[in-house]
Amino acid sequence: MSSTKLAGRSLTERFYQPELDVLRFFSFFLIFVHHSFPHDPAFYTHLGVGHVFASLLAGLAGAGAYGVQLFFLLSSYLVTELLIRERASRGDIDLKAFYIRRVLRIWPLYLFFLALAWAMQWLVPGQQIGWRALLAFIFLCGNWWIVFVGFPSSVIFHLWFVSLQEQFYLFWPTAMRKLTERGMLRISAVLLAIATSARWYLAVHHTWESKLWCNTFVQLDAIALGIILAVVLRGRAPRFSPLFRSALFIAGFICFILAASYFRIKDDPLTIQRVVLGYPVAALGAAGLFLATLRPKATLPKNPFVYLGQISYGLYVFHILGLMISDYTVHDSTASLGRYLARNTIAFAITVSLAAISYRWLESPFLSLKQRFTRVLSRPAMRQA
């Protein structure tokens, strides 16, 4: 086998799919909708919205929670694909360089935001972080703090997602050094079995949603599917027709709606059937959205959605703060649907502004340094994430 080819992968080309940045932004936007719009139809009927439209809005808001599954799948797919390429071209995976890249990408903004949230305790009513909770988030165990203690009364509560993702990064590159691609598929099957067993056990013991949703072992389905897709696709994109891609995208989103409205895996009380089946349905929805978006040799013209995908980490970190600021900007936002939409529009604009400033002035210097430790070319210089 040629040193520049591995199972269909061209190891000399830059591996960058700009459409996946668009999908990253879509993932964030789903989460933003989930956090900014109520999930109860009664809220909308109280504002004069018809019952059918109110149910639709509530269902869409509930489905937005599964943007996290899409993020998990994207991350595991990209990391697996890039590390397969690195091992093929260099003979091994440079773990030190990998972890330096992760530190330079995640920690500057993450630690800055934790420090900001800590300072807000003395400036903003209702913002409280105990020092134990702060340490848990600093050491990327914030999701386990939520599982065992509960959500902190702070704008950092959503950062459990970062903790869980980084825990995967601690395990997977080391495991990949010794695994064949068939071995990666076996590990993916083990991860799916662990996730199913963990959910079954927790449901049997009547664990509430807040202790289930943030549990690392519960959220492994999308991560496992991302690994499987990286191995099976072999660096290529499926050649689907536009009609089939549209159908696949719609089917993926319907899976999110089913997870939210039928299986209701984020509602208490939980049942075994809902928990065991609902999470795989959401993960399959993420896979459908991913496959519908991934394109062979995609060349997207410059558009704001690619850029918004590149700053999606900052969008996710800042969006709860943006929503909080907008509450101070728009008074009596629940007085009418128009005022509520204005509140959310302002929150979105604030979030984008903060993320853009962060990307330019806080993250970019570290991203430039990160390029020194890059082993496989991906995004163009100064845009790697």
C-alpha cells in the first residue's frame, strides 16, 4: 500500500470539510433554541398562539437538546479520522502533541469563562458557584458534579458538555494507538453496550433526568457512531442524490423530535423503555443529519454559516450569558410573543458578538501556537479548531 494512501484516504491532502462547520453551527443553534424557548405548549397558548402551533414550538424547543448528540458525533468522527491519518502517515499517534492541541483549543476560553462566572457571584444576584463545584469544572469533571450534586446556580451549568467531551479525548487517542480499524469497530460496539447497560441500570433504580443526562456512560451512543462512521466511510463522503440527502436530513430531525416528544428522555419520571430506546434514536438522528450534510469534495462559497461554525465553541460557551444579559435588556419579555422573540434575537446577537470577540482576541493566539503541534493538516491556517 502506498505511503500516501490508506483505505481510500489521501494522506497528502488537507482534510477539511467546510460543510461540517455549517453542521457545527446547526448543532449550536439547536441547543440555543432548547435553552431559549420553553418546552411547554401552555407558555405559547398563554401568549395567544394556537394549540397546534404551540405544540410545534414546544416540540422543536425540546428537540433542540439533541444538538449535543450531533456535537459528540462530529467530534468523535473528526478526531478518529484525523488520528487514523496521523498513524498511517507517521507510523504512530503523537499523544503529547494531541493533548497540547486540546489544551490550546479548549482551556483558554474555558478557564476565562470559569473565572468570569466566579467573579459574577459578587456582581449578579442568583449566581453562585461553590469552590468544590468550581474545582470539578476546572478539572473537567463538571458533568459528574451535576450527576452527584446537581446543577450549579451559575452560567457555567451547560459546560458539563465540555467535561464529557474531554473525558472521551483522554481515553480514545491512547486506545487508538494499538487498535486496528476492526478493533475500533469492536470498541464502538462495547461503548454502545455500556451506554445501554448504564441507562437500563439507572432507569431501574429510578434515577432522575438531571442525573442521567450528564452521565458520561449514558451519552456514549453518538460518540460510538462517530467512530463507526470514520472507520466505515474511510475518509470519503457518500454520493447521495439531493433528494435522498433531504429525506435523510428530515429523518434525522424527526428522530430528535421523537426523542423529545415521544420517548421524552429529558422528562421525569423516566421509564426503562423510554431511556433505553430514546438515546439510540437521538444518536441515529445525529448520524442521519451528519450523512445528509457530508459531501464529496465539497466546495462551499464563503458564507456566514461556515464562520459561525468555526466559532461554535465560543457560541456554546457564551450563549447562556447572552440569554441572561438579554433578560436585563428586554423587560416583561413574556408579555407577548413578539417581546419574547425580541429577547431571544438580542440574546443571539450578544452571543455571536462575544464569540467573535473571543475567537479573534482570546482564542486565535493560542490557535496559532496550536499549529506548531499539528500532525495532519485540517483547517486552513489560523482557523483550526
